[in-house]
Amino acid sequence: MAERSIKRDYRKMVFYQIWVRSFCDGNGDGIGDLYGVYKKLEYIKSLGVDAIWLCPVYPSPNADYGYDISDYKNIHPDFGTLSQFRKVLAKTHALGMKLIMDLVVNHTSDEHPWFLESRKGKDNPYSDYYIWRDKPNNWDSLFEGKAWEYDEMRGQYYLHIFSKKQPDLNMDNPAVREEVKSIMRFWLDMGVDGFREDVINFISKKEGLPDGLPFIPAVNGIFNYKDGPHIHEYLSEFRKVCEEYDCIQIGEGPLTTVRTALMYMTGKHKSLDMMFSFDHMMADCLFTEYIHLPFDLKKLKRAFSKWQYSLYGKAWNTLYLENHDHPRVISRYGSERFWRESGTMLAVSYIFQQGTVFIYQGQEIGMTNIRLKDINQYKDISSHTNFHKYHLKDTIEERMRRIHRSSRDSSRTPMQWSDKRYAGFSQVRPWFCVNPNFKRVNVATEENDPNSILNFYRKCVSLKKKCRTLTYGRYREFFPDSREIYMYERVLGEHRWLIICSFAKYPVNVRFPDEYAGLPNQLVISNYHETDKNDMCFGPFEARVYRFPTKK
Ligand code: GLC
Ligand code: CA
């Protein structure tokens, strides 16, 4: 069989995202690592997965758990060594899977040697690697207070869109862009299959760094550092490197809109293969942590459909419900009471749309949010900012409730492998607390249950991958005004599928769209046992996937 090409085949692939620190501890120090990843590759393969996205594994002081990098061409000692990385890569490939890395080049750690040099003054070779000013502008950082920090040694302020420990690189400096290309080549030459490019829409800032409009709290200035004037020029330089290899580039960028996404993925500036969009992550909030709202199914459906319709025939969607930046989806859009039903329904709701499916570690077993009592038990910087800096008039209880709903730490608790001590994640006490529900929610228990969320994910992935219509077919939504049902079709030539998901906690009567009424059909997937395909009363969080045979 010919070697698979990721460049050619990514549309048909299913990705699994690993946040290594919480995936599996292979050497018994309580921290997930590349020895653990190595051990679990067969498990990942068993899900039907084709490719892995590895969150940052580079040396980092962990101000932002790996997204503050102090050496781009090495492995964090907590995670292993370069030689262990090579073993993981070789085994991933031997199992027929691909592996992409996180490329985080909007900023480095303030402990990166470039920054240590740059601080020293205006006359060293790294002086212009970062963005220094005598006077700050009004921009806010997304993680802690204002976006500028005064550095005594240099006698100037440096820009940090994220935490103080994440100074922004000056991408306008050609030497910095050469460094980025050299980092890319380092990993591509080793055999990795592409990159997920972190906040890539921030790397070019508006010339002169003008003040932002002063009325957008917490994100002042964002329109002056997002999608800047040289972004296409810089990305096309990076693209050229990638074109020499069989690899793909997936861009991540806060506030990516359909319009900007198409700019990056189509036309003469095409510099990314796919992008992660965020609209559907805001069906219960604004800016994830900032303002919470009750879950609104219509908002979720509008976001889904907007991306499905707008990219059709032009670009290719990424499909995801969870990652390391968002709390667990069952706790948000589903129901912990109807845990199995809503976990399986949510899988159906997104997997059968058009796009490349991403599954985040633990999502496939239905992990849910943690609710720790004290803010000091939380690890993530943005949870602390949220608690200590936003909505200070709220009571402690109200602020903790916000953390429980929104903290990124909910997706960063140790992966639940079994009902054994520490959920089988480690032999010793893990670096972060295990969700107390691990006795029920874990891989080993779910392996043995044919109706588990885990086995349901396998079923959906396998169907998606073997069906051309569910991969390439045209998408159309029905009953967009329903506050209970999400229904869409996928059509390719004569082939038609209808996907129906109930988001209600109570039974709901559903009807087929008129054009489907009375046609013979086949119920291919259902998350209820013993569903009668003709009984159109859907139970709480019921989901069904119907195939309509080609000929009447
Ligand atoms: C991206 C990452 C997030 C990180 C931020 C800064 O949004 O996904 O985890 O904190 O960029 O690097
Ligand atoms: Ca370890």
C-alpha cells in the first residue's frame, strides 16, 4: 500500500489531541510524559484515529503550561528526551498514524535565551527580537492586566499579549522569521507531519502599535494586533518551508471569523490548510471566561451552520468540541445527569458535519468538569486572573461558580484510565487532582461496556471514515428555530443521511423534514438501545443517524 500523505488525505483523517502533562505518567513521577504517550499509542489507534496533535512538549517554565517556550528544539525534562520523542514518532508512524506539533511563535518564555539577551540593552544581536517601547499603549493582555511590562535592566517596556512571562516576538524582524523557519525545519526533518500554529493571527501587529478603542474591556487593542498588515507575507514564508515536506498547517486564532479564515485558507494568500474557529465555543459565554450565559442551542446551531455553509466548496473545517482551553463539553452543552446520553449525542452532533474531526483526550470517555473548593487549588493562570481581576464586585461564591463553569483546568485533570488508584494515570500522587468521578468514568470500565461513550465514539469514527457522503457531502440544517433539536443532512449525489440530535432533558416529538417523510430508511446509529426507528418520540439527549437508500 502506498504511504499515506497527510497533505492529500487530511480531510478524511480523525485527529486526537494530547495534552501530555495529564495524559499518562510513564516514569512514575506524577507527571504525564512521552513514555506514557508511547505506551498508549495502541489505545489511540484503537479509536480509529489517523493523526495526533501533541500540545507543546518543549522546555518551558510552565507559566502557561508549555505555551511559554524556553527552547524550541528540545524536550521538557518532565516529558523525556529527544530520543524518547523520536521513539514516539517512529511508533506513531509504524502504527500508520501521523503526528503534528504545536508551533508557538507569537511569543516565547521570558526565560528563553533570546529574551535574556534582548533585555540586556539596545546593542546586542537579540535587541530587536521582541517589541520594546519607552511608553506603553493602552492594550490589555489576555491573561494578566495591561499588555506591557517594564523591564529594569533594559529600561523599557516589552509587549506581552498573554502573561508577563510570555513576551511577544517581533515578527517584523527578518531574523526572527528565519528562527521560526529553522524551528519548523528542525521538526520536519525529524519526520513530524505538520503544525498546529498557536495564535497565528497575532504575529503581525499594526504599524506604530496604536491605541485600541477604549471600550472593549479586557481585550483593548485586539483589533490592532490581530490579522496585522504583514500577516500574509510572513505566513507565506512559513508556507514555503512546509511545501518542501508532506505536511499540513492548522491555524489557531482567537476571534477568527469566516471572512478572516477564508483569507488564510483560500486564494493567492493561502497559507493554512485548516483553522480552528471559536464561534461554537460561545454558546454559553462571551470570551470563554469573561461572561457566562445560559446554554443557547440556537446560538450553537447558528455557529455550526455558519461555518458549514460558508466554507463549503472553498475550504475545509476543523470539527471539535473540546481542547485544553475549554471546559468539558458534557458539563457545558450536555448534562452530567444524562451523562451517557448527552456525551454520545454530542459526539453525533459534530462528528458527522463536514470537516476533519478532532477528539481531545478524555472527551471520548465523557470526562466532566471538576469543582475544586478553593481558587488556590487551580493551576491555570487564566483561572487566577478570572478570579482575582474580573467581576470583583461578585461574592467569592459567585466567582468560584464562574471558575467551575469556565476554568481551562477542567480539561487538564489527569486522564482516567481505570478505577484504580489515581485513575491509573500514575503510580504516585499526580501533579493535579483527579476528577472524583474516575471510578465510573474511565477507559477500562468503558472498554468492557458495549454501550459506553468510548465504544460509541469508536462506532461514529468508523462510520464517518468509511462513508464518502459523511465526509464530503453537502450540509444543510433543518428546523433552525427549534430550541430542542439539531437536525442536518449530508448529501452527495444520490446518497442522503439525516442526523438528528435532541438537546432536551425531556422527551421530544420529532418529525422528518417534508422531503424525507415516508421514505424508506435505515437507522444506522442510535445512542439509545432498542430504538424503534419509526417511533419519533426522542428520549432525553437522544441522537440518531439515518441513511436514506438511494432509490425510492
Ligand atoms: C493558545 C493556546 C492556549 C495558550 C495561548 C497562548 O490559545 O491554545 O493554551 O494559553 O494560545 O499561547
Ligand atoms: Ca512522568
